[in-house]
Amino acid sequence: MTSDEALMLEFQRGSRPSLDELFSRYRGPLYGFFRRRLESKERAEDLTQETFLVVIQSVERYEPLSLVRTYLYGIAMKLLAAERRKHSRSAPTESTSEPVAHENPDAVLWIREALDKLDQSEREILMLREYEQLSYAEIAEVLQIAVNTVRSKLFRSRLALRNQLEPQPKPVHSIASPVTPTHTALPGTSEA
Amino acid sequence: MNMNTSTHPIEHEEVMAQLEGELPQDRAAVVAAHMVSCDECRQLAADLTNVSQRLQGWQVEIPEPGSLFLLLQSSGKRRRRQKDTGLTAT
């Protein structure tokens, strides 16, 4: 499979299929990135497109200094920050706001409430790790912070969630897949 | 978690980093060897894994394949930028 970085360089040389392939690879992940962070499904779709519009717009200046996915999430993070600034100045309208669709409402409610209790920086780091599955170094690059800060905040946020998890009552219908306390690799981890 | 780093040879964060493949190889081996005999670290690893598994319960429904791309294609802005950047179909 052609690497993201090779596709980006081919796109830079004018290859439209390379852009199509990059879009195909990252459309879903970027949509998920925005969808988990925004109330509006439409804005999540818009910003996914805008991320690629920025890529297209700036392709001539692109330099392969980092992984393409880090580059894409860096753009996405800036668009998200702009979106949040915009919304902080004007309340969202009802027509654009709808709950995030999911298969397990109780589990998602717990997750959203738990994440909301974290400070913004810890929440962002945790989400980039768990959902975007970025490495510590990639998160550091996207957020422009030190890798050690990523690790310490990630650890702190997970401990906070663990502590929230402990006293939680477990109604029969709340969790579809019971969690077993066996050793399992965390997402994005490949075990030899 | 009351482990004291002055008496405990492994930092708590290292247990997490080890799980995620984020430690240098030599340090990962030290942490892995330690965990064989440390109930507390194994429990911490299980707790961290548990948290991650719970977080994976939040899955997002992705729009139908191609729908975003069709929207992108129909975007006037994209067409203008495509023209500006001289994209060609190869």
C-alpha cells in the first residue's frame, strides 16, 4: 500500500487519484474527530471538507516534515479552534444541533460526562490518543507541547476516568460488552 | 494507587507507556519484567485497559462512503482551488 506521505507528494505533483485516496483514508477519521467534538453533524461534515480544502489550497507549500496524518489533524485542530471561537461569540442554533448518533446511549453518556469533567487540555490529549490513535509524539506535535506533558496528562486523565468508573453502578442494560480485567493492549498498540 | 517511586522501581506512567508501546525497547523490557512480579502494576495496567475499552464505546456513525467527497466535488471553492493548484487527473 502506498504510504500517505508518498500520496501527498504525488498529489503535490498533480495527481488527482492520490488526493482521492487520501480523502478515502481520512474522510472517516476526520469526520469522527469533528463529530465527537461538535454538536452539529453538519458542521462536522463541513469541517471535514474544509480540512481537505486547506490541504488542496496549500499543497504547493507542503513539505514532508511530519506524517500526513499529523499534518491533517493539525489542520483539523486549527479549524476546530476557529469553530469554537466562533461559537463562543454566538450561541448555536437548534437547527444545527443534534446529539451524536451512537449504538450504546448509556455508555456514550458516561463517556461524554466523564470527558467533560477533565480540563480541556487533558481531554484533548486523551481523545487524540483514544479515538484518533495518535502516538505521544504526534499528539505533542499537533498540540505543540512536550511529549512528557502528553504522557503525564494522558496518565492523569485516565486515572481520573478510572476513579469515575469505580463507583459507577452497573445496571444490566448499560454496557453491551462487559469489560474483563485481563491484560489487553490499548488501542493503537501492536503487541509482538 | 499508593506506589511510592522512591521504593517502587517503575513510575506509574511507565506502565501506561509500556502498554501503548511508547517506551524505548530497553526500558519496556524492564517494565515488562517488573510487572510479572508486581500485583499493583498489573492492576494498574488492567485499570488503564479497562478505561480505554470503555472509551471505545463511543463510536461515531460515519456518513456513507463518497458522500463527503461528492459534496467536496460540488464545492465551488474546491473547484476554484483546484484550478489554482493546477490539479490534473492522471
